[in-house]
Amino acid sequence: MQQFVWEGKDAKGRELKGENEAPNAAYVKSLLRRQGIKPSKVRRKPKPLFQMKKRIKGRDITFATRQLSTMIGAGIPVAQSIEAIARGHENPSVQELLTSIRQDVESGTSLSQSMKRFPLHFDRLYTSLVAAGEESGTLDVLLEKVAAYKEKIDAIKSKIKSAMLYPVAVLLVAVVVIAILLIFVIPQFESLFKNFGGDLPTLTRWVVDLSRWFQEWWWLFFACLIGGIVGAIAAYRRSPKLQFFMDRVALKLPVFGPLVKKAVIARYTRTLSTMFGAGVPLVDGLESVAESTGNRVYRNAVLDVRNEVSTGRSLEVSMAQTGLFPSMVLQMVSSGEESGELELMLMKIAEFFEREVDDAVAALSSLIEPIMIVILGAIVGTMVVAMYLPIFKLAAVF
């Protein structure tokens, strides 16, 4: 399907203009004639030379999923629902994505199979739940569950990012402030110290030497800093071993480690509860859940759990062997298996750890703020004291 612009006249001779989506120009002309319009010009709509594609965000998919659930539940056919959602979305990238899916569905492909063509936006968990909904005839219910699940997971991600954003922002401000002091402020004091005579205090001399070096090599410092960050990100993306190592380190960090672990367990239990409640077999569900944990240490552990469960062992025993789950989680999983309420128990675990994440983020935010202020104050204060020491020394002489 392509976008065409046309010009023509109606039966009264009035000039009209418009746009239509169609497979070719001939189809547009035929459509216009049926509407009583005599087309004089039909051409493909030109694309802008420099068009920045807007990125498709997670909330775009979540919102579209909830809309699709509502429309299917109201009895509107899938293809027609997708077309209406695409037409009403303001992001051209989302429109293009949904249009491709609609065309697949209209050609006879199932919705889940069509979504599998876009793994960047529809992960294995998403497509598995959609497939289960298509097979059971409860697609609207399963899409509603997917939307609720994605909203909860996005909320956890947002809280983790907000907890880590503040210290990063303070560090950036600290680097800028220190650079300004070294380049502009300290040289003014240095020119003043030359008229004093005598030796400068050791701390002052160190700061002045650092300022001289930074004035000459500031470009090298920032080039190494930016290059190191870019290089580290590139190496992380390319090396699975480095990714596993960093994920393991993240779990062992003194302050952030417990927060990351709680968030991962919340995602694991909520995802498994959603899959199990949708009627997906436990073994198949665990394979999809492994990819959604967000941590490679837990991903490998969940795959081990899947292998153990496939041999007939209980979920609780298999999880206990990994050594990564608290005893409270194992007890509730065991109770769920014995009572036949595994979905409910997993959901209760997820809600408990999501509350723990909320409390941990709030406590972390209140703790990090004074720590970062003290660190920044200590660095800037040291430089200020170093600049005033010679003045104090001179005052003591006179």
C-alpha cells in the first residue's frame, strides 16, 4: 500500500484535492470515479528528503495493545481494528508497523505470526500470549493481560532508571563545575600568587599543577572520557561474556544490587503468572520468561529451571537449586503448586516485590542526594581551600 495525492473535479466542476492509500494509481482513479470525481492528476506522494523517523517506544506498543483489546472485545474484526489504530496514531513509525501487520492479517497470516516478524517490538512473551489467545478464542482478554503486564514492567523499569539518573546527573554537573574552576578560576589565583614570593603550600601547588595540565590537555581528558564511555557501550553490546559479567556485578553492588534483584524477581514472577494464567504450558512459559527477566544471570538460571521442570521436578525444587531466589518466594511457589493456585501466588510475589522496589527507590533517592552533595562539596571545597591557603599564610606573616 502506498500514499497517493490527486487532483480532480466533481460533477459541478469544482476543483478538489486529496490523498488516498492504495496499491497503485489506477486503483485511486477507479475509486475517485466511483465517487463522482473526474481525476486530472494522480501521483505518488513524495517522501521528505530528510525525514527523521520517530522511535517506537514501549508505551506506544502498550497503548496500541490496549486499544486493540477493546476494539476486538467490541466485535470489530482484527484487521479493521488495526487499521483504525494505525490511522489515529501520531507516530508515523507506529503507523507503518501496524499497516504491515494489517496487510499480513488480511492476506491470511495469523496475528501472532505477523508480530513475530518484528521481534524488536513484540518479544517472544508477547507473541506467545497472542497465539494462546487466538487458539482459545479469548484474544481480547489476552491482549488486555499483555497491556497490563507491559504497564507494570515499564513502571519497574522507570523506577530503576529514575534511581540511577540522579547520581549520573550530579556527576556530570560535578565534572562541568570542576572543569570551569580548573580552566577559568584557578589561573586567576595563580597570577596573583606569583607576586607573593616564597613557596606555595603543597595542596595549592598540586591544584595549580592540575590546572596547568588541564588547560593544556582538557581536550585529551574529554576525548578519553567520551571515547571510554562509547567504547565500553560498544564492547558491552558485542560481548555476551561482558554482558553476563556486568549483570552479575549489578546484583552484587552494595546499594543497587538488592534493588536490581528485587526488580528482576518481580518481573520473573509477574511474567510467569501471566503466561501460566493464559494457559501456556509451564515448560514453554519458562522459556519465554527467561528472555524477559532483564538479567543474564537470572536468564540462565530460569533456563536451568525449565530443563529441570521438563524432567518432572517441581518448580519450587528447580528454583531452589539455582540459589537465586529467597526462601519466601520458594515457600509461596510451593504453596501455589500444592493448592493449584500457582498463578495467584506468583502474582502476589510480584506485587510484594514491586512494593519493595518502590520503597527501595524512595529510600535510595533520599540517601543518594546528601551523599552526592557531600562528595561534590568536598571536591569543590578542597579546591577553594587550596586557593586561599597562600592568602592565609600571607596574612599570618603580616
